[in-house]
Amino acid sequence: MRQLAIGLVLGSMALLGCQNTTPAAPVSTAVAIDHAAVARKAFAARDWATAAPHFRAAIAVDPGSLTLHHGLATCASWLGLIDEAKVEFNWVLVHAPAGSVEAQLAREWLASAETEETTTTASATGDATVGDAGIRGLATWEGPGHPLGIAPRAAIDLRGLPNSPTKGLSYFKRADKEGNYKFSRIVAGPYRLVGSVAGKPAWDLRVEVKSGEELALDLTPGNSVANRNDFPPTAEGARPTPPS
């Protein structure tokens, strides 16, 4: 009996020992996020708000990547994060190879930002050519020389209409290499928008921008002079061809 009791006690202790054994920690199945891949995918979809934080996270891992810094700079510019865009474009300008596309785009953006700052200063001093309206969009084209369907460096001219608040005003911009264009701090009112691709007339549209607003207007083959012309030769301001 005494041996049986001892056996029961030892068995109970062994059982308690098994019950008190700390369970093995579960194996983590979390998958690391490829921030660079997510950023590039969102960037391709022009989803700047999604791409930007992933570009930042990717840069923290790979701080010397030109592609990542240029991507974040572009996102920041579209999101209106001007200070961040300046920092990133300046980084690109310093680190990109001379003559590269990235360096050229960074240089052009920084120059444009400097021009807008000058314009803002002019607004404070009462410059009559400065207002609180804007126009921005994407210029696209089809045909030889435009395999991606964009119109890089398209020339876009805004001309104020007679007998309107914009009379005598004129603004000029070129689309960037991705086809994006933007007019900032222009006087609100009606304009004649004249655009050309590779020196050839492409658009002739009447547009009107409201005070405090930024008009979104993409320039496409669908609203080109071949399909829409708001200022035909007999329109106001143009002289009809005299009879021969």
C-alpha cells in the first residue's frame, strides 16, 4: 500500500508538471509588406495618397534609391505637400545622373515652384495678372511619336476673352514629360485655351474658371479641333476669309 501511495503521488506530480508546462509560442505567419512594390502599383494607378506613405516606408529601408525619392516627390507635388516635394526633388537633383530624365523633371518642377512663389508674392502686391483660380489636367494624344498616348511638352496658351474680367490677360505653360499641365493663381473668368502638339494646333476651347476653384480639364483627341472647335473662323474676334 505504501508503495502504491508513493506511485500515485509521483504520478500526480508528473501530471501537474505536464499541465504547468508553458505552451510553445505560436509561429508568426505575418508576411512582410513590400512597400516599394505597393508604392509603384499605386503610383501607376495615379493613386498618390496610397503611394506616398509606402514610398516613405520604402525609403526608410533603401534611402539611396533614386526611383523611390522621385516617386515620393511626384506624389507629394500632386497632393499639395509642397515642402516635402521640394525636399525630395532637391534630393533627386543632387543624386540623379546629369542629363537624366529624373534630374530634368526635378529641375523643371523646382523652377515652376519658384515661379509660383513669385506669383504669390506678386498677388500680395496687387498684380492684376494674379488671381485665385487655376486649371490643371493631362494632355493626351494619338499618332506617331506618342506611343504612350501622352502629349509631353504640349504648348498651352490661355487668352482672356474680350469684354470680360480676363480681357488682355495671357498665360502660357508646357505640359511636363508625363503630359501633366497646371495653371495656378490666374484671374477667374472666361478664356480661350489654345494648345498645340509638336507645333501643330491641337485644341481651341472656351473655358471658364471660378474664383477659388481649380478646374480639372484633360486635353484629349476627343476635345481636339478635329472634334470640337469653340472658335471657328467666323467666331467673335476672328475675321472671315474675304472673297477672292
